[in-house]
Amino acid sequence: MNIIVLVKQVPDTAEVKINRETNTLIRDGVPSIINPFDMYAIEEALRLREKHGGKVTAVTMGPPQAAEALKQAVAMGVDDAVLLSDRAFAGADTWATSYALAAGIRKIGTFDLVIAGKQAIDGDTAQVGPETADMLDIPFVAYIRKIEQVEGKKMVAERLMDEGYDVVETTLPALITVVKEINEPRLPSLKGKMKAKNLTVTAWNAKDINADDARIGLKGSPTQVVRIFPPAPRGNREMLSGSIDEQVGTVAKNLKGQSLI
Ligand SMILES: Cc1cc2nc3c(=O)[nH]c(=O)nc-3n(C[C@H](O)[C@H](O)[C@H](O)COP(=O)(O)OP(=O)(O)OC[C@H]3O[C@@H](n4cnc5c(N)ncnc54)[C@H](O)[C@@H]3O)c2cc1C
């Protein structure tokens, strides 16, 4: 099986700082990590390779320092890594990001499965997986918590739902996003760390992936960030105590008092 994993480098902080003038993330001085959900994607790709053979390639679009995330993926056992990096990619929204990723994947060649995390912990949109699948014109299944079976050009998997799960069947190649319930990511091995240390990550620019200038970076982004702000702190809070019945009674009384019920 040839598997491609989408890996995003994100700031290792819950308190993301914003540049008020450009409305972009301030990444300087903030340590970076692999998006946690992508660790599950890497682990699942490695498990599938162990079972079915083949190759796992990690791909990221980002600044040159995103190569570090790819090296970490290689240390975990990924065979190959591709960095899509070009100043022309800067300012990309999810649509332009997905366009670049799809173009990079096409250049890599034939594949059976693309695995991404369910969402990135900084951008948080969960749009890149489905958009990339659409641009590659392949089926997309979100929130995979278990891959039950892969046979030929068919895959059966469990998709996590609010209550329970669905069993879904898809043809391959397909793109799936995974949730943390799917596995327990492994630690990098010593052999993997050595390989990563000596690795020169393959880097492709916009021209290398035949990208249309009008569809990448700020120019290719149909959405623009107008304003970013932290949510205002909520007003008065009241902690309720007592039994559930007493607490429900208090809530009902308060809502009635405000003529809300
Ligand atoms: C309206 C808008 C404007 C933006 N403008 C800017 C801007 O001007 N400058 C800027 O720096 N950022 C900007 N961003 C952020 C940037 O577009 C997103 O960080 C990026 O497109 C990924 O989206 P996300 O973080 O929501 O990922 P999600 O869609 O939540 O990620 C889901 C999964 O997709 C994969 N994935 C996501 N991004 C990548 C990637 N880059 N490489 C490989 N795999 C990936 C990962 O597997 C991840 O788990 C903007 C975002 C929006 C919504």
C-alpha cells in the first residue's frame, strides 16, 4: 500500500498570539510540534504498511522550518518526506493550502490512501482533509476511529459519531481523517532518529508541483481574515451545588426570573 500522510507543524501552545496588523499567527519564539491529530495519522499509516507492505510518505506545506516536523515523522518510521515550501504559498487559506497539497500529492504519484488528522489545533477548521480529497477527486471519510479491513481497492472502517459509530465502506484511493481513538502513536526509534538526523528532506516549490500562480498563497485564497480576537470573558457565573434536582430547580427559577421560559 502506498500511503501519504498529511502532517502540519503547529505552535506548541494553547495561547496562540496574533499579529494585529497582518491577522496572522506569530510563530517566532514559539516551539513547534506535529499537530497532535497527525501523530495518529502517522501511526495508522505505519501499522497499515506493517500489515500490507508498501511505503509511507509524509507531506507538509509550510515554511522551511516545517522540515523538522517531517524529520520527526521519519524518526517514527515514515519512509519518505516532502516539504512544499515557497514564499508564494504564504497567506494561504485552507482552500489554497489544499490546492498545494493536492498538487504535491499528484507529483508524488500513485497512492492508495491519504491520511490526515481530523483537524489542526491552531487553524482548527477541519477543512483541509475534505478539500484536498475534492481536489484529488477521490472519496473522503472523516473521523475514522478504526480501519477494519483493506482488501484490494476496498476499505471498511469505523467512523466516530456523536453517539456510537458508523461502519463505512469506500473504494481506494481515498482520503480519510482520523480521531485520537484510532491508536496510540509510537515513540521514535533510535534507528529512526539516526535516519532523520542524516536526512535531507525533499523540498518542492510552486513550480516543482506545477501550481497555478492564481491558486496558491494569498492570491488563491477566497477567504480573508478581517479580524481576529480572543473571545470576551463571559459575565457573571454561578456555581450550583446540591442534588441534580435542586440544581435543575435553581436553573429553572433563574430562567423564569429572566423571562426566558
Ligand atoms: C480565512 C483564513 C485565512 C488564513 N490566512 C492565513 C494567512 O494569511 N497566513 C497564514 O499563515 N495562515 C492563514 N490561515 C491559516 C491556514 O490557512 C491554515 O492554517 C491552513 O490552511 C490549515 O488549516 P487548518 O489549520 O484549519 O487545518 P485543518 O483543516 O483543521 O487540518 C486538518 C488536517 O489537514 C492536514 N493539514 C492542514 N494543514 C496542512 C499543511 N499545511 N500541510 C500538511 N497537512 C496539513 C493535517 O493532517 C491536519 O490534521 C488562514 C486560515 C483561514 C481559515
